[in-house]
Amino acid sequence: MPDRQQQPHSSSGQTETAALLLCGARLTDGRTVDVRLGGGRIEAVGTAGSLAGASGALAAKVDLDGYLLLPAPAEPHAHSDTALTADGDGPLAYDDQEIQRRATEAALLQLGHGATALRSHVRVGDVQGLDALAAVLQVRRSLRGLAELTTVAMPRVLTGAAGADGLAMLRDALKMGASVVGGCPDADPDPAGYVEAVLELASEHGCPVDLHTDAADPARLSRLAAMAGGLRPGVTLGPCGGLGELPAEVAARAADQLAAAGVTVVCLPQGGCGAADHRATAPVRLLRSAGVRVAAGSGALRDVSNPVGRGDPLEAAYLLASRYGLRPEDAYKTVSCAARAALGLPEVRVEAGFPAELLAVRGDRLDGVLSLAYSRIVVHRGRVVARTSAVREYCNSAAASGLDLPRQGRGGPS
């Protein structure tokens, strides 16, 4: 019989307010611990076996032996209204029910990857009017208790004769429930005027700003940084792929300006999105060295911009580590604590008192987890909301005979 690792299990169902004990989890510092959750927060962290008696007989238990426990990632740059449309024929349909179906499926896919909070950019105006936004807002309501979904309203034009309609549409979008003002100033005949209109409306409503830009024009980026400096609750730019194609000294000067303005940059290492012309990834190491807050998002999830987009935060971290030279710890922070900060969410640590937003991934070390992130357990508000179990099996072979190699199996005879 081959060695097999037990699949994680819960001894009973749990509700959002029920106590939950995560048993035998490995932390990134090498400790093996038990973690008790309650009321949506982490109540206690102790050595393995130390919290079992204190949790009470009614506490649900999840065996995390063989799993690494991490703060859950967040998705700061999704496009729910166009997700999962790569296989469609003809122009994109904006039927309410179809958008709800796709957006729900996309959010659940990303939740299964570990993202318990998502920010979705949704187009408003033009053919779709506010229909796409209404559909995504309905998805947000249906996902309560599973994941937090916020929406960014993206008008096409805000200046000139057509700008009045776009501005009115944007105001209506905020009244409907969009919580972030966004858009793509590069596509407006007057990019500076577009930014000015967005910042003014955001200041009026006290909401964040999240703008698409390639950042390929240093003068335009400099003006944007100057206009955005000091705005509260903050300005996010992405994907800024063009910044990496500028001369080194020009890109460095732009990075310094973004840092001084307190702007957050969300890069998209898995590919671009429909609002970006450049498919390159922003120069993450340059931005970080300048003091810019950098988070990583997924961008397009199997739409025409990226027909194979996975929407997986761990893949984004993997790419930043393998292709762009970040340490695994720093790469994971771009999709976890930095992504949460970009969304205005509280920090998560595997310590008592912090929100119970957690991801358990089979593996012992973070570098191995980013390489082979197959089996995952997702915790949102203190309860398990998603599981993915991967099984790898081989036929009997002398290659593994006598070697103590890690195996996963289904149980039962091989």
C-alpha cells in the first residue's frame, strides 16, 4: 500500500458564527499550530493540540495536516461583466441573466482559488447603459457570506459633448451601489479632463478611484500623479504595462512621482485586460524600490483579451516570483496584504484578533505552494466556503519503490 496523506475534513457543518478549529496547520515560519476561529475573527493560535480542549465539544474541526495556512488573497482587478466570453460568437451580449450567470461563475472560480474579496470593473454607458452594473450588483448580493464583491463603474467618455451623458451615467452608477469610480482616461479625447472629472466626483462622494492606464506616456502619467496626490480614500492605477517599456531613467522618475502621490499600482502578470493596449507587466521591482504600493491582480478571465486567463492569485504570485525576481514572500504579499489594502480592507495575519480570511494550500513551504498550488481550502468570515482537492496517482513502479516520496491518493487499495 502506498503512503497516503489524509484528505482534510470537517467533523461537522458550521455557520458563520460557530466556532471552528483548524488543526495542525503549518505556518510560513515553520511552526505547526492549531487556530481557533469565532465571530469571523481569529480567536487564538496555539501549538498543535493545545486548543482542542479549550474549543468545546461543539466546535467544528478541520484537519490541516500537510497544509500551509496563509492570509487569504484578494482580487483587486477583475472584469465580471466580460468574464467567460472568449468562446462566444459575434458581439458581446449584455443580457442581464447571462451576465449574472457568468459573473457568478467567475466569482466562484476565483473564490475557489482563494480570493475572498474581489473588485470588479464594470462598463457603464454606451450600449449596455447600467444593465451590466445592475447584474453584477445582483451577483454581489447573492454572494454574501461567500465572498465580498465590490464594483468599479467605468464610463467610456467624460469630456466634450458626449461627456455629459457619461458623467450623468457615472452619478447614477454610484447611486445604484457602485462603490468605486473608475474608467480609462487614455481612451478619452481629453485624458486630463477625464481624470479631473473622476477625481472631483470621487471627492464629492468620498469613494476610491481605480483607473485603467497603460502608463506609456510619462507626461500624462506625471499629470495624473500630481492630480491624484493626497486624495482620500485613495487612487489605484493599473495595469501600467507601458511603464516598463519606457527608458529606465524616465520610468524611475515616474515611479518616484507615483510614490510621492501615494498611488497604488495593480499589475497584471497573468495578462492584460480589454482596457489595456500593452500586454507587458508593470516593472514591479522598480516600483517597489521607489516606495510605490504594488498589488497584483488577474485581469481578464477567459474573455477576448485573454482567452486562457485563470483568475488565480497564486498564479500571479508565481509569475512575479519566477519571471520578475520577487522573493516568494514578497510575491505572495502582492496578492494578499497589498491587494487587501488596495481594496481598503483590514490587514490579515494568522494571529489572534485578525479577520478570519484564510487560505490553506497543500504544501510545507511558500515556494512549493506557489509552484504546485493544487489542493486548497478557503475560509471567509471564519467558515470554510470552498474546497479544491487534487489527487495524483501513479501505477505501481520500481521508480518509487523504497523511496519515501510524498503521495496523494484516494484511499483504498491501489
